[in-house]
Amino acid sequence: MSGIGWLAAIIVGGLAGWLAEQFMKANMGLLMNIVLGIVGAMVLNFILVAVTGGTLGGWIGQLVVGFIGACLLIWGARAVRSAT
């Protein structure tokens, strides 16, 4: 997560992961919400920089990116689980 610091990244990541958990109707714990939010934001930030050359900045931008990234990770995990 660019530009917001580690403590803020954990807070925003946890919130983004929790929002994604509610939206996708998944059942995970607090630690997994934080991990999903942070990893989702990192993955989507990488994709955004590769495609557009930039990413959303600040708390709100990273919350949106983390939410979308976490939703994509939940969707991907469900797809892999159902394929096996």
C-alpha cells in the first residue's frame, strides 16, 4: 500500500478485508481479513501500475483498491476450491 504507512495499511487492510468478507458472504476471521485486504491491495496496485502507470492514493483510494483486490482473491479461492 503506497503512501499510508504500515499501521494504516493494517487498519485499512483489515477494513477492506472485512468489507469484502461481508460483500462476498464469506466467513473468515480478523487475521484473514487483514491479510486479504493487504494482499488484495498489493496485487491490485501492481496490476493498476502495470496497466495504467498509477494507482489510487490515500486512505480512501487504498480502501477501494484493497476491497476490490480482496473480493478478487475470495473469488479466485472459491473458483480453485470448486474446480477440485
